[in-house]
Amino acid sequence: MSDEEMEYYLEAGRLAHTILHDGEKMVTVGASVLEVVEAMEGKILDAGAQIAFPLNLSLNADAAHDTASDGDERLFAEGDLVKLDLGVAVEGCIADTALSVDLGGHADLVEASRAALDRAIDLVRPGVTTGEIGAAIQAEIESRGFQPVANLTGHGLAPYSIHTDPTIPNIGIQGGAVLEEGMAIAIEPFATTGSGRVSDRARIEIYQQVDVKPVRLPSAKRILSKVRDRRGMPFSRRWLPQEKIELALAGLVRQGVVYGYPVLHDVEGSFVSQAEHTLIVTADGAIVTTR
């Protein structure tokens, strides 16, 4: 990693930390999901940075990949557990960070993912395996009476790329990738009262262009024109021209030009918490860019 890239990562992290905690204060009973999402994304743009991915705002049993839809009328309710997962990019260098907001009765679950993240961060240095990190996350969450979400993971980061190697599990595994100096990584424990595995909902609000192919529909061409400057970073259905959007998106997904991310959820009636920081692995430990 060059000195210039390091500065971009650090700047992205500073912005992400501030905006995430500003957003935390907006999540109150009766507040609008759409207004919180648009306000937080607006703060990124106002700072002169890029939205690395649509703000993930996932409720209760939903763990990840939800965001506000166009015209979303949802309001936060007493007892909700709200995950805010924010991505900020500066010249493509990404800060990925998340926290959980407890609107009633979930303090221990929120603390489980937060404590697991802290324990994982303490381990990070060159030579440590991702399997060791996963085991520490699992032990911390299980010691508090909850389960880690086994099929969600942390990940590496690269310019304009949100999910790269290494994969960082939330459960113990044998071996795994070995951390090296200069890696940018995001560690994100999820703790749950449910099954410990997530599955796909039908709801899809977040998409990503994954290939370049010729398309015929004018509405599909408008979508690709709108997201071209994303350079492969995910986008929200809400950001797109709304005319004929369903047909165009379905066609792009069918052609393999665009991928849709279904909302991921644990069993009905469960609650999931999340915590996340971005780190740069250094010679003797790590810099947490989003703290």
C-alpha cells in the first residue's frame, strides 16, 4: 500500500466514523427509515467523498443488505434492533463500518457483537490466521449466550472493491488466510438469538454491475449510464430513474450484467446485531481507520 493510498483510507475512515455516529443519533422511535438513509448518504456526498455502497439499514431478524426503497414508509418502532452499515470511499479507498442501535431490550446482544469485534481487533497482526480471528469472535459471542452468524464474514478491501480476499469468518475454522502487512480488511461480527445462519428474502434493493455486455432496452441503458461512474461499486434501486425500472433490472440480472443482493435474515422472531471496523494491517498490529 502506498503512502497516498494510506491517506485515502484514513480519510475515508474518519468520515465514516463521524457519519455513522451522526446517523446513530437519528435512529429514534417514530423516525423515518428513508429520511435516515438519505441523510446519511447525503453527508457522504456533502463531504466530497463517494458512497461505497448504499447505506445498509437492516431491522431485527434481517442481518444485512437492506436499504430504503423509493417512497419507503417504514418508521422505527419500539423494540427494533437496527443495523447501520456504512461505506465511504475516497479515491476508491473504502472505509466499511457498522453498529447496532437498540430501540428496546437488546443491550446484551448489541454488546456481544461489539465485544467480539474488539477481541478480534486485538489479535490482528501479520502472521495471524483468519481462522484464529473467527474462533475469538465465536468464543466471545457464545460466552454471552448468543450465536455467531456462521455464513456471514468479514472481508478484504481494495480500491473500488468492497469484498476481496481474505475472508474473515465469524466462527473458528482450521487455518484460513494469513494476515500480511498492508492488507486492508473489514471485520464484522454478527451475533444472533436465532439459528446462526441467514437466508435470502425476496426483497432486493441493492445491486452491483458485474459485467459489461451490450443491452437493447433504453431503460436498461439508462441504468448502466447512471451507475457507470460507480466503477463496480454497488448501487441502490432508489438511485435509479424509476420509469420501467423493474423490467430493466430484471433483464440486466438475467443477462448477468447486474447482480442483486437479497436481504439476508435469520429465522422469524429472532434478532441480529452487528459491529464492524476497517483496519490496515501494520508491521506490529493494525490501524483501525473507522474508530
